[in-house]
Amino acid sequence: MARAANNKNIQAKLVGTPWGHGNWENKFSTEESTIGAAFFSQILSLNEATVKFDIWDTAGQERYHSLAPMYYRGAAAAVVVYDITSMDSFVRAKKWVQELQRQGNPSLVMMLVANKADLESKREVDSKDGELYAQENGLTFIETSAKTAQNVNELFYEIAKRLAIARPSRLSGINLHNEMQGRGRKLFCCSF
């Protein structure tokens, strides 16, 4: 992807309860939970910048918890997701927030997402509880439905807007350079 001066390559990590991953065109998986971690990318163009999301959707189950730091280390944004039909998932989401606040990037843009908004009749976590917790912890709160795609685009546009304002124009991650070194041997180098 060619980069203009204001383009930014952003790593965003999804952590918390398994959210269901799929393509960007509002076709989210309704039957597949994330096991371990899943990866996908998306590019959003804003007036301020073009933001490329490299998204790791990490499973929120306890058995995968020890793997999470390798996914969120160096992330510019984190989306902590809980299921509105499960008070237990809200409690786990709070633990993720605490961990990210302790160990994550100090300038991390963090969103608290109440998922499964399409299951209002089965709600166990009141929207006001999520909003209050987000406000007390400096997070942005939004309710979504991965199944119906309610507020999913809005979520990522909000993250992109916040990152475009908060982050300097620099790349995150590693750039690999492939250069020829005498006699046709390739030399691989990396820079941060």
C-alpha cells in the first residue's frame, strides 16, 4: 500500500470474550468462536488519515490468557469485549482492562464493547453498568452486535478517529527490507 505523509499503520487488538470474526462487509460469524487467536486486516480512509488495522481477535477464555500479552504488546488500540447476556464475561472484561492498563501501551486507545445487543431479552449486564465502568476507567463505551453488525463500523471508525488524533504519523511493527548484497545474495534486514 502506498503511503501518503498522513497515512498510519495501526495495530488494533481485540481482547475479551470471543467476538466472532469475519470479513468487514458486515458478515460476521454467528456460529464460530475464536479459539486461540484469529487475524484479519482492514483499511479505513478518514479525512485525517488512512488507517490500516492489523487485528488480532484473541479468545477471552482463561486457558488462552497467558498467550494474550504477545498479541497486545505494542498495540495502539484495544477493544475489550463482553457479552451482555453474561455477567461473568463482564467481570472477565474488567480484568482485561486492568491488565491492559498495567501492562499495555501507556497511550493505548481502549474501547469497552458490550456485544450481543441483538439479545436484549437475555441481557444480564445493564448498559449503564458498562457505561459507568468505561467512564471511571477512561474508556470509550459502545454496544454492538457482531451478528447483525449493529455499531461495528461505528466502533472501528471511532477507534480510527481517536488514533489519527492521538498517534504521531509513524509505523508500528517491523519493516523488512529485501536488498541484494554482492553476487546476487539477498540480505534481509529489519527496522523498528
